[in-house]
Amino acid sequence: MCNKQNSLKYLDLFAGAGGLSEGFIRAGFEPVAHVESDPAACFTLRTRMAWHWLKSKGCEAHYVNYLKGNISRSALYELVMEPHIRSVINAEIGEPALPAIFQKVDGLLGNSKLDLIIGGPPCQAYSVVGRSRDSNRMKGDKRNYLYIYYAEFLKRYKPSYFVFENVTGLMSARDEDGNLYFDAMRNLFREAGYETEFMTLSSEDYGVLQRRKRIILVGKRGKLTGFYPYPEKWNPGVRVKEVFSDLPALAAGQGAAGPCRTKAYHGTWLYEAGIRNDDLPVTWHQARPNTEQDLEIYRIVVDLWNSRKARLDYNALPDRLKTHRHRDSFLDRFKVVASDLPHSHTVVAHIAKDGHYYIHPDISQNRSITPREAARLQTFPDDYYFESINDSATGRTPAFRQIGNAVPVLMAEKIAKKLREVW
């Protein structure tokens, strides 16, 4: 067993917006570096590292000033010790970038030992939906082989453990020769010196009001087995309406990325899940504009749910309302976040493209859910700010993409706490 007073240092690969990392920070682990290719997500991570450092120094007021728009992002970063900002490495993990990434991580580690590596490569190549929508079923996609570079980090830093997460489609994804990627990566990790054990975990078993399944593969250095850190389950006994209950009502196109005033909250889940913080502003409660066609479909979808508790098959819409070209798969693209259920559907990153995937259950708010509502379903704390940069591909903020790709923070925290116990 480790000395629980000692800080266990970790490296987060393919970090995204930091959902997995935030859970490990909550459980007492210390991040050495995050490596992420998306520039917007890197700014989100830097801002989060700034928050954690300012909080540790009792300087939360500076962060509040930033959220209120009183100081710039660069001014916020100047208030923080430089290594904490530099610890976020914006790089695409692959052969060309490895030497530079190693050099930066080495510099941040100094004479310390790296105890843990966490993270999982982008899921699109392993996703069942992704394969079904790609003409080559993702074969030959370079993202299929990013686990090879993950192993290079294991060989270099030799952490005691690693935690590798990905979508359940990883279990069935095969290469051009019909071999399972999952078998290949476990064999490679064994060659690197690690035994691995895995489980399919579903977020609603751990207090998250969202059904989201993930393969959580844990590796331990050496040849011993029986080490899997089964996280403690939690059923809070609340409904999805708890996520939205204190957020102000919005119509399509209303709200702002900046602070909003919340309503009184009389429950406990938002506090127990680590989401609500009464001392800090709530941001990103902003509903995207919707066309009249979208709003008409939303009304049909909500009426169908309210009358029959049924979800819409896209092909059942009147022809004049069907504009999507792909009509042979993913036919439940319009979904209701039903307030009376114990969990929602998986929050997806695709909302970054068109916003058609979730509709607020209150018909007076006939709109897509906001980034803050999506973030709460992912159990990101309300003080988590998702940075925005100009997105030349879509012209829209990448906030939804960051949120939808993340591991729910609460589930990550449950995994991390159990890992500390079995260390």
C-alpha cells in the first residue's frame, strides 16, 4: 500500500477537456502533464489548471473575475505559476511528435517518478456508429493504432499502473486481417511489462444521471493479477430533472457563454455529485439558435414522448422535414432528455455539428440542450469553463465536442478513489 499522504503523479494522454483527469484530481492524484491535440481543449485544460492552482492559494476571486469577463484569459494565466500552464501540451501523439513530448514531460517531472498514466485514444475508429458510417469501416484509419504510442509512454516512464478507457466498440473492432485491436493492444501492453484487466462500466451505476458505457482497462506493472479497482456503485435515487432544476428557462437562441443567475436549489444531488458551487458563477447556459424546421421536429418528438413514451424514428418524419442524407443508421438522432427518468441517453459530441440530438423536456423550452446542461449530465462541476476558439470547420464553438467526448467526472472519480485503495 502507498502512503496516502504522498501525492501520486500522473500523465494524461489524449486528455480532451479533462473529464477523466478531473476525477483523478478529486481523488487526490496530481497531474504532471496533459497531452491533447485539440487547441480549444488545451485552453480548457489550461484554464482548469489555473483554477486548481488559484484555489490552492486561496485566490478564487481572480477566477471569478475571469468568468465575469473582467480580466482576459492571458491575464488569468499570468497570475498562475508558469509550469502549471506549460503542463498542457498541445500535440498530436504520433511518431514525429514523441521526442518533443517526452522532452516536455521529462522537464515537468524533474526528479520525480511518474506513478500513473491515464487516458484513451479518440474513439471514432473503434465506435460501432463510426464504423457503420465509414465506407471503409475505419480500416486503415491511423487512429486505430494510437495505442502503439501509448505503449511507448509505458516503456519510457514505467508507471505502477495505467488506466485506459474507450468505447465498447473497441471489443469488436478488427484490423484489415480480421484481428481484434483489443487483443493486439493487450498483448502489446504485456510486452511492455503490464498485466491488464478490464470491465465495461456504465456511468449510471456511479451516480451519473446518464447512461454511458465505457471499457475501462487497467494495467499493473509486473505479472500479478486480481488487482482490478472495482469502483463503488451509487444510486442517488433522483431523476434527470435534477440536472435542470435550478437553471433559468431559455428559448432557442437565448443565454450566453458568460455567467447566468441560477434559481434556488432544494435538492442534494448537485452538491453530492460535486457539480454545484454556490460561490462561483455558472457559465455556458446558452441555447443554440434553431430553425423553424428544427423546432417543428422538436415539437413532434416531445409530443411523441409525452403521449407514448416513444422515441422518434427519423424516417417516420414527413418527407418535407427530412434533410439528413444518412437514413439507414443512427435513426434516433432526435432524442428527448426526459425529466422523469433516472438517466438520459449518452451525451454525444455530434451536437457540435448540428445540435439535433437532445431536446429539453419542458415544451416551453423547445430547443437543444445547452453546453452547461450537457456538462452537468457529464457531471462536470459548474465552475468548469470550456474555452472557445474560432472553429474554421464549423464556425461554431467546440464546447459541445469537448463535453461529449469526455468521461463523466463522477465515474472517473469513483475509479480513481478505488485505485488509490488497491495501490
